[in-house]
Amino acid sequence: MANTKLEVIGVKPTKSHSRKGDIAELKAVTFLLEKGYEVFRNCGCDGPVDIVAIDKENNVSLIDVKTLVGNYV
């Protein structure tokens, strides 16, 4: 079986919950940036909030990103 691009650079694909959560957070950050928010991520692994987003009117949103497990439509 051929190596994936990730394996070539030393990152092995994984289905771990923490990796899935990291990807979900990055997607949320990207979405918010595209909508014009200023976005700040939590520096640690724990805490009540994953993302702080500030809109153009300086309204602050505290966001805790969650992922679903399963096959949802």
C-alpha cells in the first residue's frame, strides 16, 4: 500500500478523539475568520472555552467546539 502524504512527512493518520477535536476546532476557526471575526484559540488542552471570537461590533463569543461520532446526515 502506498504511503499517504501525511505519512511521508512523518504524521501518521489517526482516528483518535483528540485529533478529531483539533480538526474540528481548526474548521471552526477557519469558518469564523471567513465571516470576519477576530479569533483566539485556547493555548492549553483544558478549559471551559476552545475559541474566543470577536465580531466587528466588538461582541465577544465564547465557543466550545464539539464533534459528533456516527453517521449523521
